Amino acid sequence: MSGPALHLAVEIDGDGAHPAAWRRAAHSPDQLLTPRRVARVAAVAENAGFALITLDDGVLPPGAAPDPVGRIGAVERAAFVAASTTTIGIAPVVPVTYAEPFHVSSQLASLDHISAGRAGWVVTEEERPEAARAWGRPLVADAAARARESRDGVEVARALWDSWEDDAVIRSVATSRYLDRERLHYIDFTGETYAVKGPAIVPRPPQGQLVVLGPPDRVPAAQLDVALVEGRDLASVAAAAAAAGTPRVFAEVEVALDTPDTTAAERVADLEQHAPWTDRGRLRHIGSAEQLGSFLRELIRHVDGVRLHPLVLDEDLPVLSRLVLPGLSERRLLARPLPGTSLRSALGLERPANRFAAAAVQEEAR
């Protein structure tokens, strides 16, 4: 499972992992919901050597809480960032608890085309009842039902990405044919709550299949490229990683780092006056950059990568960029993406064959 170097991802939604992170942000409040703010943060992450950025999302509008939760859609932000970056992978969070998988697959395939094969997908669930009302859909109330929707949604998206063979677009002026219809396929999916005929309306993504990330306890391992595992201690994460059964495993780690002016503990205490930093059952590091570097070197023994959730992006990302990633790079422990490579290639994942084309080859061989 573990390799010689660590793939690092960072979550860049909002102002940071703490709900009151905006109170310590370096930018003016009016910049939070602007796409250029996201692009600037993504550029810092790319220059630092991160392999992947993720963008959280949610359908619910701002509520009565004092901390802002409004946001531009994750897929739309990802598309904007794709145009201003060249090497870093970009994976928006897109739940399929209520969203139509056909449309989700089209959005994500389009993102992969826009980014020249650097797109991923973080699969999550809409757990709050208010989300069902916002979508105008019946409530998906229990965990098993939400897991079913995620499973079916990923299955549909993956099948639709294969519904166009790689060479389906022929663009023949001589024969006046743009498409070879024999290379477009119905997926004929029928689940417990919906059916999808297909084919897709977007050509097969450059990667063939986008990199799909998600929790292995909610999405079957066979549908994931990267398992996102949690645990409050190293032993728990190591056990979850060993049981994941996916090609790659990333640990979820929340971080608060010492800055030149303030210790990590002081920064956390300052924000805790306004709101609690919710315990999500993840590893959490509060301390120096040097200590975090040592901790990440321990994690290399158990996982292929780490997704970092900084306390406050404007304060923690510069420390990660200046002190943590360079230290790993000097020890050749950081897997930096190379120009011109897809996200799958950067993570050491093969480009999968098209299922319909492969089936046709097998049929001809009989």
C-alpha cells in the first residue's frame, strides 16, 4: 500500500477547517465567495507541490449561525481553477444522495476535459433533512439508504464515462460523420430508486475514468480509486488503511500549525471562543511544522497519501508551503505531480480500458 513518497492533498473550501476560520482570514470578507480567491489559494498549493486540492460543497444556504457557509458550487469553482493551474489535481465534493447521477457524471466528465485529465471526485452524502427539502426530494433518512444512493450514483457515473468509447468521435468530413454510433452504448442501469438508459452526452473523459475518492465504509471499495480513512490515532488509521481494499489510501488529517507570531494552541483557543472545532474522528495535529513533518513520515508506513484540512488557510497554508512540504521534498518523501500528467498518472493509477470496447474484443475472440 505505502510507497516511497507521500501524495499530499489539501482541502481549500472556505477559509479553513474551523467554522470560525474567517475571523482570522487575511483577506477582506467580500473576497470569500469570489472565484479568484479560490484560484489564488490553488496556485499556492500547486507551487508548494501538493498533488491534489479538494473543494467541499453543500446544497444548504446560509442559516442562522454567525459563521458563513454560503459558497459557489464546487464543480464550478473547480472548472475555474482548472483554467489557471497546470499540474495539480482538482477534486470537487459532489454528493449523489439527491443529485441526478446522469448530470453529475456529465459535470465531472466536462471538468476532466477542461483540466486536461486532472479531475477527481470526492463522494460524500447529504445527511441533513434540510437538504432533501432544498432539492425537493423525499428524505433519504437512514445511513444504509444514503450508502445505496452513493453506491448506485458512482456505478452510474462510471458506466456513463465508458458509454462513449475513446474513438467514438471520428469527425469525418468525407463521410459527413461526426460520431461512430456503434461506439456509443446504452448502460441500462436499473436500481432501487431510479433507472438510467444512457449513453452520456459528454465524450469519454481524458482519464477514461476520473479518480474517485470516498470513505470505504460508505462506498464499496471496488468503486473507489482512493479510500479516505479516518481515525483518532495512528493505530486506528493504520487498521482502516489495511482494511480499505482500494488501489490507494489517503488519511484525513486536520492541522493547526505554529506561525511566526502565534502558537497553534493559541490560534485554536482564539477560535474556540466563537465556535467549537467539531471532532470528526480524524487525526489532528496541533503544533509545529517540524512535528507535523515527523508525523507525516510515520504515516508513510501505512498510507499512500494524506488529505490535510488546515485550521485557517491563510495562516496554515503558507507554513505548509514553506516548512512542511520542502522538508519532505528534501528527503524525497513528497510525490510531486509532473507537468503534462493526469491525476491518475500522478497517483500511479493506470488508465482503465473501456468496458464496452473490452467486451467487444472478448466477444470477437470467442
